[in-house]
Amino acid sequence: VQLVDSGGGLVQPGGSLRLSCAASEFSFSTYIMNWVRQAPGKGLEWVSYISTDSNTIYYADSVKGRFTISRDNAKNSLYLQMNSLRDEDTAVYYCARWQGGHFDYWGQGTLVTVSS
Amino acid sequence: SYVLTQPPSVSVAPGKTARITCGGNNIGSKNVHWYQQKPGQAPVVVIYYDSDRPSGIPERVSGSNSGNTATLTISRVEAGDEADYYCQVWDSSSEHVVFGGGTKLTVL
């Protein structure tokens, strides 16, 4: 199983960024996927969940209305579109595979820095 | 929303037993999962469904869950166990994943 996160970088407050997670070595289309983030020096915070067919999506209250999770099963890829970014969105973002209630594999993370 | 409470830090001497707690309202009715995270690395699951161990996790790592407290127990602690540990549940009422605040395990 391999999950490779990308797309992070420096963005100004109010800006947008799109994160990607490339999955390989497993049947991506059959697994629920999530995004989890970790602010510098802080704990883990769940961000979003997407079902295998994209019909069921959940968001943390802190990002609802600003972030959009999506997936492309044909490309074995997971995405997170982040709009209206705030200072407090600064974090390492991980994609993580969902296995019956827990995360069994994680990407290496991609750093998003929101700053003027 | 559902809240999980962990002690910020636990210290233990090598060879002794470390116990890290995770408190939540009637947490015994939920499945609890535990992650280990070392500096600069992604988290790794060490216990899932309260007490199951993934392959590669030693038997000295165990978990329990009852009432309002889940516990991660690490026996015969080694220097390599020094890390941050997080508990996690799925809260079906809010349809949210919930993490505890994390516990830093220090091996003296």
C-alpha cells in the first residue's frame, strides 16, 4: 500500500489550494478515504471522509463550507480543494485509508502554510 | 460533540509498564483505536478495535476499553517506544471522526 500526498505550499489568507493523494498497490476504488491534518506542534485533527462511490461525504465543522473532498477512482486519486484559507488551516495534511473505523495506512503528509 | 480526553504526558522508566488513558462518555460502547506518532513521521496504528494488534506490533502493546475509559498499555517499555500516542473513535451521532488530544510518552 502506498499513499503519496502532494500539492501543499505557501498561500495567502483567503486563497485556495488543491491537495492530491496518489494511491497505489491496492484496490483504491473499494476503500473509503479521509484527510487528517496536524497543525505545527499540535495533535491530529480529522478533516473529511469520502465513501467509495463519493455518495457519502462528511466534514469537520472547522472546514465545512470551505473545503471539498473528492476522488477519481479511475486515476486512483483523492483530492482536497481548500478555499477561503485561514491562518489556522496551517498544518501537515495526510490522506489516510479507512478500514472499518480506523486508519490503517497514511500518506507521508504535505505541508500547507497560510500566511501573508 | 464527542470529546476524548488524554493526559498530555506520561513518563516511565525502561522495562516498566506505561498506561495511557483515553476518557470519553460511555467510551466502552465504542470501538477505540490507538496510533503512535514519532517526530516527523505519519501516525501508525498500534491497536484497533480496542485490543487488536496489527501485524508487526509486539505483544507487549495491548489495549482495553470499558465504561468511560480506554487504556493503551505498553509493557517492558523500551527507548524506541518514546512517541506521541493518540486514541480515536468514530462518533456515529455526529458522523465525525474524533481524536484524543494526544499523550507524549517519555522513557526516562
